[in-house]
Amino acid sequence: MPPGFSKPALPAGSFELPPTAGLPAVFGDFIRKPARAFTLGLQDWLGLPEPVIPTCSGTAALVVALKTLHQRAPAKNQVIIPAYTCPLVALAVKLVPGLSALPCDTVRGGIDLAPEALGALCSERTLAIVPAHLGGRVADLTRVCAIAKKCGALVIEDAAQAMGAFNHGVSVGLAGDAGFFSLAVGKGLSTYEGGVLFSRHPDLSAELAAMAKKTLLPDFFRNLRRLLELAGYMALYSPSGLRHAYGRSLRRELARGDEVRAVGDYFTLEDIPLHSPDSLRLRAAANALERLPAFLAQGRMRAEKYLAELRKLEGVAVVRDNPDANGVWPFFMALLPGKRERDDILRRLWTSGLGVSKLFAHALPDYAYLGESGTGSPAGGPEAYSGARDFAARMFTITNSPWLDEEKFSGIVAVMRESL
Ligand SMILES: *Cc1c(COP(=O)(O)O)cnc(C)c1O
């Protein structure tokens, strides 16, 4: 490199930032002997009680939790889920015979379940409520737990996107009756597919562990496939590799006008295998976990810097935590004044390679493929699910990947300014 030149930035069009800040996994994670087993590492770091149950996916963790609760209370058959969340949550409910999912509206401009809507949906038939800590933000569990208690339902915290987030110094997942993390691609720490289930109640923990043992049997070929997929992820998780691994299909699906597939929101029940995870990927996870707290701390520092910039944009709101919470920052959820501005920004940035995306394509009741049987509830009139639908219409995400440097971030902000 000639003197006086700094290392050139990647030429435009040759990089693709991931939409979330995932911890890079390395091949050495398969080989190095970890200081502690993955589950013990999680116990130490997050203060999770024993046993911490590894599963093949976050969805599988939810299935195990629902089956366990249903076994306890066979007469209760309804599960209340946010009307804005991952479609896999609705499918998990569908996987448990006898249960149906009821979407509950979310508050305007946020991820929390709307208390009035939740109160109206709860009854003696409610088995569980599944609030979600979306995007690393810490959802309000106090009100949810109070409403759940009144109707005799239990609370399962969906912390799929929030491993490492704390509320009042306590890990998410420990305020409700059970909680789960996801280790899927795109979450903080990934084994390509994986999950973790736990409960603060010793008796329920034991029941969950017994149900997991019964439900999640070894599956050599599935795990071999996941192992190869994780190796591929390790090889391609870079701004140039992601151009192929993520950017190509994103562009193809968007060109087709299929936002559901572009976001990776299309799932069938066959996409949710139930088996136990293999020990080699758990070893890789144990090694990766040793780097995770520092990686998340750096993410928080980047987030503070970028949040200060985003705050200067009039008309833009970014979803934040309450003052007692300390969430994680895989990406930012930015709310625009209206759908028009949001869509304009996405039109210009979604395929820019800058890590701008939608979190989910729609509010849950608006996925045609889930249908009424998917959520167990009709989509309703124009007033139904107004909080969730408004959030889906006005929100987009900006990655907090370490590869998002200030120059790229400024480029995103410039487009936002023009669209406002
Ligand atoms: C990813 C995700 C899940 C499901 O986790 P998998 O590990 O992909 O099965 C559930 N809920 C939310 C909010 C998620 O983001």
C-alpha cells in the first residue's frame, strides 16, 4: 500500500453486512477444549439455575415448555403470543396437539403485550403467555406476570433474541416461569440451529428436563447436517462471504416481491425437527460463549454511539429499554412517522449491503401462509391488532454489526434524512 493511503474500504457492492450483530464463530471452537461446558458457562454468566437444557432450536425449547405445561394442566389449551413476533412461535404452539395460539396486540411503538388486550384474552383456558424480548430489548414482565397470575396461566419468556440481556441485574427469562434462548443463525451466539431452555422453579425445571429427554431424541443425520451448516457459516460469516450466503437470496426474493422469504420468515412444520443437539456443536458453543460477554459489551458501546446519532433525527424513534434494564444490541429498531417513509428507506437500503432490514415481514395475523389455523384466530377488522400492525408498518432495523463503521452508518442516516 502506498504511503499516505489508509486501507481502502470494501468497494461498493462487494460487501454485505449481516442484519444482526452475531458473534463470529471460528473453526478453532470445534477443537479447543472449553474451560466449562456450555450449560455451566451459561449458569455462571447469567445466574441460571440448574438444569440448563440445551435443545435443537429455540422453537424446540418452546415446544418442550408448552408440552410440559400442558401435561400439568390438560384442561387449559390456549397460548397467548404477541401479534408481532417470529412466526415460529405460532408454529411451535401448533406442534403441540390440542393447543391453539391467540395473538395479543402489542403496545403502540413497542414490543410489550398491550395490557388491556392481554387482560381481555386471558381466561381459565389460558395455559401460557409468551412475551418476547425482541431485538435484545427487555420487555415488561411485571404487568404480564400480574395478569397471568390472576387467570392462573404461566409465563414463558421468549428471549430468543436477548441472550445476555438483564433487567435489574437479573437475566431475562427468570422473571417468568420459564425462558428460552435461540442459538439460530442471526442470534447473538449461533450453533446454526440451537436453543436453551430453563426455569427459575426447581420443580418445573425437573419436569422440563424430563420432557426434553423424552421429546428430543438423538438424530445423527440432522446433527451432521447442522454441523456442516455451522462450518459453512464459520467460513462465510464475513462482509464478502455474506454477499453470497445472505445477500444473493435476499435480492432474489425481493426481486420476486416475496418479503416473507426475503426476511426468512417462511417456515413449515417440517422446518422444526425435534431432536437433541450434538456434543461437537455444544463444544463450539462453549468456546464461543467465552468471547460473548466482551462482544456484547462492545456492541453496547457501539449502540450508545449510534443511538446518540439516531436521536438527532427528528421524527425517528428507536426502541429502547427502561432505565433499570440493560439489554443487548444486535440491531436497532427504528420507527418512522409512517409506512411511506419506512418503505422509502427500505426501498433504498434493503439491498444496499448495509445491514438494513425488516425484523419480520408482517404482524402475525397477516402471514397468509400461517392462515387462521396458524394463529387460531381470525385476522379481525381494521382495528384489530392495531399496535402490532402499526409496528410492522413503521419499523425497520439497522444492524449493530462490528462491520458497520461510522462511514457506512452515516450513509444510512443520510438516506433516512432524505426520506423524512
Ligand atoms: C428466532 C426466534 C425464535 C425461534 O428460535 P429458533 O432457534 O430459530 O427456533 C422464537 N422467537 C423469536 C422472537 C425469535 O426471534
